[in-house]
Amino acid sequence: MMSEGSSFMKGMALGGLFCLVMTYFETFNPGIHSEGHLHLHHHLKPLSKEELQKLSEGQMSDLTQQVRVYCLIMVTPKLLVHWATANDTWSKHCDKSVFYTSESSKALEAFDLQEQDEWARMRKAIKHAFENAGDLRWFFLAQPTTFAIIENLKYLVLDKDSSQPFYIGHTEKSGELDYVEYDSGIVLSYEAVRRLIEMFKDEDKCPERGNALWKMPEEKQLATCLKYSGVFAENGEDAQGKGLFNKKSVSSMISDSMGQNPADVVEACCPDMAITFGGMSPSQMQVLMYGVYRLRPYGHDFHDSLTFLPPKDSDND
């Protein structure tokens, strides 16, 4: 008969083995090694003022009209207040914005995907957006807790060719996989989405339903499918190397900077041309909307070379 001490030691051994296996799964991404292809991590930056000045008025006008954004905002009824706030604030600045929901809601208009699984819902939303984008060539995927300044996004991709595969945001690394954090928003070019939808057809490389034992978050599943498609994550930065896509709120970033850089809080904290802030409460979104789009120092001219006009018939600020 097995002693209690022996049973305990065997249990400890099995538990340790299980932890090792789970740790392995966390860092291992099956089959995403690119044979014969070395992709170096990119740091994507917008045009400098000097580069902009070299463009003619006609060139700048053409570029601003070509850069148009389809916003996919993933919502659920439990985030109804965030959903309503995003609908009433920054999403108005998208050339087209569609809220994709897990189930219908009578309170707000959205496209009901009738899907509870987050990765499967994201796939369906991306496919629907691609099929209904018309002449829009850039896609921005966000959660309702994210606040986005769409004009700054357009400035970042102004000189980028949407017929090339771009996958942009705040990049992180998991094992050998570079991915863009979902909390800070994800930008995809037309070509990247086209390749992704083709990869959706391959259930071996890009399954719709994750493994029951090991299921990656949707941001990593998206990156895996894109990597199979030859599309790699790129970090959006300004000229000083500050990240333009942020998973934290403005207040959290300032609070962190006050502790780490008390002599230079704002300069050390936030980029002037930030594109996103994540983890925002509805009230924080309303305040940021006021600060970004409504508060103006009278008589001050920012001398911007470009003007991104609002979508036709929109009621944006």
C-alpha cells in the first residue's frame, strides 16, 4: 500500500511536470518559423516636417484623400457604457466605423456576429469589414476601452502604400512571435487583411477554434495567422522613438512618469502625436475628447501642413 508521503511526493512531481508543460505552451508557437525568410523588427515612423515640405500641394491633397480608415470596434453588452461613449466620441472621426457585437442590443446600433468566442468573432468582423470597405484601404481594430486620434493614425500611414502588408501598433514579444497588443489598437493595411482572409481558409495554420488545452489570446492568434501570411508586426513610433500606441490611459502614463521622471513629467511621458490610449473609462474618454478636439488657445496657429477633412455628412467635432 502506497504511503501518504509517497503519494504526496508523486503529486508534487506531477504538478511540477504540468507547470513545465504549461510554461512551454505559453512560449511555443507551433509551425510559425519562416524558412529562408529573415524579418527584422521594424520601427515605423511618420514623415518628418522636412519630408512633408518637399511635397507639392497637389501631392499632399492626394495623400490626405487616399488615406481613409475603416474602424472595427469590438463590443459586448456588458461594456454598454464604453460602447456608447466610443460611439459618441472618437469613432466619429473614422471614415467608416462599425461596432461588432457578440449579441444584439436594443440600445445601440451594431453588427451582431452571434459569436461568443473572441477569436472567432474577430475573424468574422475582419472578414465583414473587408467585404464592405469599398474604397477604404486602412483598417483599425479596437476595443471600446480604447481612445483613438484617427487624424494622427492617418498621419502615420500617410506615405505608406496600403497595397503592401502593414500590421502596426504597440509590439510585444512572446517566444519567437512578435505581435501587436490589442489593448492599444491594431492597424492593418488592405493587403495585410487580404492575405489574412486567405489564411483563414487554412484550418491547420490558422484555426477558427483554438486548442481546448492551449488557447492563445486573440491578439496572438491574429499575429500567428499574419506571420504565416508573410505579414509582421511593426511598432508605431515618433521621431524620438516614443510609442504612438499606448495600452495605458493618459492619467496612468502621467502618474507613472511623475514617479519615474519628476523633473520632466510630460516630456518623458507622452508623444505629441499619440494615436491611442487604452484602458480608458467613459468619463476619461469624454475629457480627452474635449482636450483633443475642442479646447483651443485663441489666436494660436499650429502651422500643420495637412488637413484631414471629416467624412461627408459626419457629425464629428
